[in-house]
Amino acid sequence: MSDHVLLIEQPGDWKPHFPEYPVVVAEDYLTNPRYSSHTRLRVINLCRSHRYLSEGYYCSLLAEARQHKVVPTVRTLQDLSRKSIYSLDTEDIDRKVARVLGRKRVGLQPTAFEMTVFFGQCAPKEMHEIGQQLFSIFRAPLFKVEFKLVGQWRIDAIKPLALNSLTPEQETAFFEALDNYLKRPWRKPRGPRNFKYDLAILQNPDEDLPPSNRAALNQFVRQGKALGLEVDLIDRKDFGRLAEYDALFIRETTRIDHYTYRFARKADGEGMVVIDDPDSILKCTNKVYLAELLAGQKVPTPRTLILRKENILAAEEVIGYPVVLKIPDGSFSRGVFKAEDRAELEEISKRLFKESDLILAQEFVYTEFDWRVGILNKQPLYVCQYLMSKKHWQIVNHQAKGSLRQGGFRTLPVDQAPPVVLKTALKAANLIGDGLYGVDLKQTDRGVMVIEVNDNPSLDAGVEDEVLKEGLYQAIMKDLVRRLDLMRRR
């Protein structure tokens, strides 16, 4: 048997002039034991209908149950069936659509345009990158994309196509794309070793301030393989391959309006183990949400207010100066500013309200260092003291001349940290979940205060691993294996 098959609904769907491929009628695939017992089979579902509980739907469903590599997956079928779902995944693509279709194009309709996408290939040429991005999100063999001009160009609908509905010109384009797709391996070739699980680590080698440096990433790979994990470093281009893995570990700065969140959401939807999970990203990256959560659960924090444009002077009245102003989704000290007086309060607020309808005002509490407690599965993993950047009030000075400047650090054994620091950090992190978190705290004469909970904490070789060394990476990889074992037993 071939290592791949093409499924069709009716024998007549495969026309006499079509090229030779291993074609199987859906009924045969669903009922013939030779397919249910075949492993590592690549399935391309070309059935006419993929509606819920149709024959085409069951082909994708049983393919996944048989652990065949299938396009489209049931998840993709569900996503494409409801615009309310897929529109969440295409928001950033819409911005690119607006740029490309906003240019003058010969023959373009005034308010509407559509194109077909075959395995990520499409015409016209300038839309090729958009077609590939859409295929990386929605792994369907063939679909139509409808665009409309409503203020600006945007995706209006994505609709699956049936093979028997293609024109002769489209048939030619489809089989060219199919041939190119089948030439690409489902995943990169493996070595002779057998691994228990496959782990993808999402990272961005071009990120200015990544949560893990190259040496740390190499340690994750090394320690993971020692524990039976095949570890691949992936980047944003690998979105379409995500379902090939058993687990995802995000080592790139996360944001909601960013592909890191879409990676987490897709991994979670595929039933994979994922750190950072999408709920943790949602809760941690928005400081407004976090402030409300901590206040409601009586976790001590600096005095904090949620500001709207209409009440910015409340920061002056309730907190006083200096006051720290934050955009909701900043990270690594970005989007955090200090106002010394009303003029600065108004000027900074005006800038921040261009990005968000709500911003955060927080009491300025100066300490020589911030505590960071790393927590994994509701247990403390490491403890650091991050010193303020030289002649600056933050750990990272983004306004330093030349480039950003960071303060020093001290890494301590967990049992040498003040118990109240550990207890407060655990109380805050446990409100989020059982993932990997970094809790930032300040220790003052008024007690220990939580500044924020990070879903994507720094794990750099030479810093956070100063005490545990390779044991830090082993602990995280062991926890991923534990989660995978639990999932397998369910």
C-alpha cells in the first residue's frame, strides 16, 4: 500500500483524464480493515461534503482515530464551518490583505474579489504569501476565499471547494499544487532513534529580548532527548505542522494579538500538551485582568487603579506622584512609564490610550531589586533577585542610549528565599493555573507585594539556571513528560 491515499466520495469524482494517484472511495476507507490497521498513512480527504456527520466528516474523524495524518482535520472542518471561529485566526492576515488589495490591480472588482487556494498555492502572484498563511491555519486541500471592501479590504468568507466543481484551468492548478505538496515530507526525516514523544519549542531567533537565550534552548533540546523527547525548534512558519507534535513549549514572548497565542490555541485544540496554555496567556498578558484578579483574591499589590480617558486624574487623587502607568499587554518592562506630575500623567496617558481603552495606574514602589519566583505545576522551581538597571527605576531600561540596558541578578536556592515571598508568589500563580509562571514581587516595609504574574518567564542560561544548572531544564522537561503520560492514560 502507498504511504498516502486520496479519498473521494463517488467513483465518478475522479475523472478519466486525472493523473494517477492512489485514490480510495470514502466508503471503502471507512469499512475496509486494511486501512484501519495501516499505520503512518497520509490521507487527503477530497470528499464533496464535510458537513457535520457526513461521510466526508467521518473520513477525517476516523483518520485521526487511526492516527493517520489527514487533511483536513476535524478541527479544521469545524473552524471553517463558522466564521465566528475562523475570523479570530485571520485578523492579522486582514491587515496584509488590506495592503495588497489596496494597491491598484487590473480587473479588480470595486468592492469584491475572490481566489482559490490549493495546498497554499494561489493566483495572483501578489496574494501567494496570504494563500500560504491561510493554508498554514486551515489545512484544507482546496478552498475559496472571498474578500470584500468594507472601509478596507478584508476576508469575508472561506469556503471549502469540491474536486468535481473545478474548471479545467483550476484542475491543472490543483494537481500541480497536489504534486508539490506530496513531495514535501510530513515532517523532517528522523534519525534511527525512537522517541516516546515529539516536542516542538516555538522560538524566534530574531527576537530582541527572548525569554530563553540560545544556550538555554540547546539545554532544553539536550535534556528533552535524554528523557525520551524528540525536540524540534520551530518558528512561526511551522504553524501548519503543529499537529505533528505531541506537545508545544513556547519560548517566545507571548501576546494575545500575536501568532504565539494562535499557536497555543491551536495546540490546545489539537489535544496537545502546551506551555504556555492559551488560558494562561489570556490571564497573564493583560495587566488589567490580572489587577482585578489579584485584588479580588486579596493578594497584596501596590495600590492600583484601572483608568479610562474620563478618569485619569483619579491616579493623582488616589495614588499620588510618582505614578506608574502601564498598557495592559506590555512585557519585559515595555509599555511601562513613570509620571512625576500631572503634565506627565496627561501626556503619557494620551499616548497609551491610543493603544488601549483601559490602562493601569500603579503606586510607584522603589526597591533595589525585584524578586522573581519561578513556579511549575504549583511548586517553586527557582528564585532570582533582579536588580534595577543602573541609574534607572526598572530592571530593563529601554530608553538607554545605544541599546536596552539590564540590571544585574542574584539567583538563590529556593530554600533560602523568605517564606513569605514564596507563599505570596504561590498564591498568585495558583490563581492562573498549573503551568510555568514567573511571579514578580517587591519586598517592602509594608510587606511583600505582587507586581505581576508572567506566563512566559525568562529562562536564560547563566541566570535562572545559576543554582540548578541543567537540573532546571530537566525539571521542566520531566514535567512535560509527566503531562504527556497523563494524557496518554486518559
